[in-house]
Amino acid sequence: MSTTERVTLPSGAWVQFRDPHTLRRGDKQKAMRAVQDDGGDLSQALDLINGLLRVLIIDWSYEFPIPDVTPASLDLIPLEDDDALSEAVEESRKLLFPAKPDAKDATDPASPTAPSAD
């Protein structure tokens, strides 16, 4: 059974997120479509967060439509809530876009696997 999470934001508003484990391939593609190729890394990171917010928010207490209905609603969110929203979608971002393995991690003593033989 899936669950949702309600997060109270610094302004006192709340946002209801869908369970990230219910996300599908189409949700990932929808989030990716929000990323513009013409911006730099920071611009692309912000676009990705906006794409995730469009996919994950299922309800909120703001007086305007949720971002999946009206993407421009994200521009109306109080600035004080911005960082909290970004943090709230971080687990989902890691689930949809896991970091690629890095060879230098193989020498990390915390790494769960041993380096491969050459």
C-alpha cells in the first residue's frame, strides 16, 4: 500500500507528496522534460526540481492550482518555502536519478565492494 507525505513548510503552508516508490518511467520522463538544454548546470538542477515538484505534489494548501495543473504556480510559492521544497524532493531525485558509480569510490573503505582485479 502506498502512502503520501504531508510536509509543513516554513510559511505554515503544507504540501502533500505522493509516495516516490509509486513513480513510473513516465513520471521520470515528465520530470526530465522540464529540464532545458540551454541553461547551465544550476539552471538544469532548478528545472529538474521543478519537474519533480510537478510529478510529486498531489495537493497543497496554497490558494493556486498544484504545479501539475498549472506549472507557473511554482513561481507563486513564497520564497521562504523554496529550500524546504527542494529538500523534500531530494529522496525522490535520488530514487529516479541515482548517481553513477565512480571508480574512485572503489578505494573508499566504506565501499561495500572490493576493487576489481585488473
